[in-house]
Amino acid sequence: MAIRTILEFPDPRLRTRAQPVTRFDADLHRVIDDMLETMYAAPGIGLAATQVDVHQRLVVIDISDDRNDPLVLINPEILSREGETATEEGCLSVPGYFDEVKRASKIRVRAQDRDGKVFERDCEEILAVCVQHEMDHIDGKLFVDYLSSLKRERVRKKLEKERKERAARASAPERRRSAL
């Protein structure tokens, strides 16, 4: 297993619509295991393959307190939606930013497991929100798309500034060494 790099907004690769998974093999299992390790290390409760630059319809989620109950959704589709809830969401691809998003409070999802077996599951509360959030990713959509364009632009500018500052700090020791 390996921790993969999580793409950050506004990286255009996050806008890629993922393709269906057609091969359930060792390579897919490796991607799933890497995604779980990446999600746990981040730390997060959900991760879509698109976020790690794998453009397949694949999502991993674990909302358990002990982080030992992973849910793998391959080629997921929402069969029904019910109610509405407004929840403060964050995203590993939009680090450090949280805002309220309205979503269905209950959903029924159909997906395949890591071996290709089809299953259906009813989800509510945080699991329903998480499934919808991650499924948006595999459709090339981010939670900031639910915000006003002004808020979205502020988030983009803030993240770009932070990336530049991190890059400057990372290269600072090299400049000091080369000055000796």
C-alpha cells in the first residue's frame, strides 16, 4: 500500500468525469488499498478516486469512530433521495475550508464491492452526505460548486497563496545551503 497525493482545488483534473470500472483485478485492489491508506492518513472520512488522479468511478468511505469499517463503492448510483439536510462539509481537496451544503438526508445507493458483486444500501445522516459528496467528485464536481462564485473565488485564492507559501518554505533551506 502507498499514500497517494491528493489533488487540490482548483486543479483541473478534479473536474474529470470518471469512467466506469470494468476490471476487478489486483490493480483495482491496489488502488482501493492505497485510497484507504491515503484517506486514513489525511485524515478524512471519504475519498474519491478522482482526488488521487485515478479517473474511475470508485469511492472509499469510513465514518466509524475506530476507522475500521471501510465502505467501498464501485460504479455507484443513487437510486432514491429523500428529505434535505444542511451540513457543514469539508474536503481533502479543499484543505482547511468548511461551509454548509444542502443535500438529501436519506439516499439509497447501488454499487459494486471490490470483487464486482452488486449491492444496495440505505444511507442516512453523515453517511448519506458523505456518499453524495464523494459521488460528486467522480462526476467532476466539488462541494465549493454549491457555494456562491464569490466564496469559491476566495477559497481558490486562499489555497493558491498557501501553496505558494509552502513551496517557498520548502525551497528556503536549499537557497541557504547554496549560499554557503
